[in-house]
Amino acid sequence: MNGLGRVEELRTAVAALMPQAKTDLAQLVSFKSVADPRQFPPEECHRTAQWVADAFVAAGLRKVGLHETPDGSRAVIASRPAPAGAPTVLLYCHYDVQPPLDDAAWRVPVWQLTERNGRWYGRGSADCKGNIVMHLTALRALGPDLPIGVTLVAEGSEEQGTGGLERFVEANPGLLRADAILVCDSGNFARGVPTLTETLRGNVNVVVSVETLAGPVHSGMFGGPAPDALAALIQLLSTLRDERGDTTIAGLANDQVWQGVRYPKEQFAADAGVLTDVELIGSGSVADMLWARPALTVLGIDVPPVVGSSAAIQPAARARLNLRIPPGTDPRQAHRALVEHLEAETPWGAKLTIELESTGAPFRSGRSGPARAAMEAALSAAYEQEVTTQGQGGSIPLCNTFADTYPEAEIMLLGVEEPQCLIHAPNESVDPREIERIALAEALFLASYRK
């Protein structure tokens, strides 16, 4: 069968499987698989893992196991060996989800797949249970006679960031060794635009504490010369961005330029929910600011709330900071630069304490190779348009673990998510057409990829 005939054959097969995909996603969404026993019972994750294992066995993968990772979660690993001389592809996804966050903000039931205006709503519908269903649909469309080896890994604690699968891979490298790795926890630049994610930002998280007084004192009696810890913290935090909104940390370049897809300001403002007449910040383009430059965000501040506050000068205040760093920046160097900046800019001789919470390295995928060429061709055929590239502001530490453990493997990031999915937020949803087209692309890739 010629290439065009194979495309149409698989397109028809995937389309016929979409009702089953919806049924599967409804079952997956019904599992409250939040990997935090303080919020949800672990049995929810255990049930989800078993369902995933059973589903991939039924889809043609034979060797299957539930493997406990060092953080206590369970990773589903299912595989089918490669025929002689054929490559092996690793398919990644995760079955744990974010908590609902604000139940009152949901317009649909959190744990019940609900169709509205052509989208499927529910927690995990996109991130990342939609990608589980995408993998299943691609494998079902191909049937049992796979021309290459396939290994599926679905982890159970990705959203908690506990690093369980990373340490498991390091301790068991042979289980997931592959020639090409599809990290399907990303998605398209926009709905209907086939996209490969090439970069991920790293991060440095710190908690900054400022102390100035032995205890609170009356603002009327002491206000003026008494050093206000809250004012000191506000002044310190203000030095981390300039008047244009650029992150300004001595030692970190903030003028890099993104060479991939452009992100129109109007589209970004709509995607991010920016209020009317509020300006975007930064001196670069949206893509520059998102994917090529460092970005400092104040995640939280411990101060007295307005309701219940008194006329007192605060003796101490603290803030949690998140510094996102682009590829090419070492997180240890970024941490040092941030600490040195904070120490140099702390006003009035205030006592400063900086606690490092975590760091994560940025990631850049390769841009060439037989797997990349096959995937670009598959995405172009599935979407009937050229493939673009983007970066992602989030971090996936597992990508660096894969790169270090399997240096010869080609790693590609893609998936069913796009900005309208609102992952991690209330009213998460997925466009079923993205599941269908990415499943078709994956099926075409698995059918055509050769080393």
C-alpha cells in the first residue's frame, strides 16, 4: 500500500475508534487519581494504574507490570519487543492529576466527563489522561502486528513533582531503553496547529525571609524610623523586575530571542485571560519572554491579611519565589545569581534568610534524526499542514533523566494539550479532534519509523 493509502486507512481506523476513546476517557476521568494521600485515598491511584495496565494489554502490549517507584507510587510499564532489526519506541504519559483546586469554579462535574460545545470536560481530560487515550487509540488503529518495538510507561506521581520515575529510571535503565522517546505531556501551540515542543524552562524555587524587629510595634509610636520588614520585602522584590517587566537579576542574561513560532500578543492575552487595557510586560516578544528569557514570579507572601490587621509595624515577612530559566542556563548558577542579587539589594541592613526549595534543569530536544523526520511527516499528514515548534514554560525533569540515561535516543515532546485546555485549572477540557489527530500522527509514526 502506498503512503497516501496508508494515511487514509489509518485516518479511517482512528475515526472509528473515537467513541471508544470517549468511553475510555470517561472511565479515566472518574478515577480521583490525585497522588496526595492527604487529599484523596491512594486506592484511587491504584485503581487507575490497574485500569491503564489492563487497557494496554488489551491494545496489544503483552509484557506488563506495576512497578513501585521510590516515592511510593506505581508506574505502569507494558511492552511488546521489536522484530529483529527494528527500533523500539517509548511512549510516556502519566495517570495522576491535579486536585480540583476550587470546586465552586467548575461549571461541570469535576470527575465526570462532560461534553459542552464540542469539548470534553473533566479533571485530567487533557493532562494527561487524554494522552493515555491517544496512545490507546493509536495502538488499536495499528492492530497487533506492530512493525517496531513499543514500550509504554505511565507514571503515577508526575503532578506532585516527587521524582519517583526519575529515580526508578536511573536504577532500572534496561526497562525503558528505546531508540525514540515520545514524551506526551505537552501539546500544540494552538488548537489544530501541529507542534513539537523543543525546549522546557528549568526552575529555581526559594523562600525569602526578612526580619527587622524583635516583635511587632505600634505604627503610631514607632512608625518612621522603625524598619518595617514588610516594606523591606516589598522593596527587595521590586528589584527583581524593571519598569518594563523584564526580570533583572545580575548575572542572568535577559535579552535572548526565540527563533521558533511567533505568539501574537492578542492571542496570548486571550489565552492568559489578561484583563482589558492591561498591558503585557517585558521588552521582548511574547515568545522571547516565555521561552527564551528568565522569568521571576512571586508565588506567595506571608503577611497579615487586611481583615484583622492592626496598626503595627511588621517585624518579619517572607515570600516564595519561582525563577524560570531557559535552556543554556545552569540552575546552580541561576540559584547563585538570585541569592547574590537578593543579598545585595536587601535594604536597611535587614536580616535576610534564603531557603532553597528545589531546582530543575532546562531541557532542549534534538532537531534532527530519523525519528524526528518520521514524526514531522506523520504530524503533517495527520493535520494536513506544516509542523511548527515551540517552547514550554513548564518543567519536566524526566526529560533530562531520559537524555542522561539514554543519550542516543531521540526525545520528542507532543500531545493533546493546547491553551484552551486550561490544564491545572478549573474547567479543564480537551478537544476530541486533537486526540484524534495526534493519535493518527502517532499511528503513522509507529508504522513508518525506521532507524
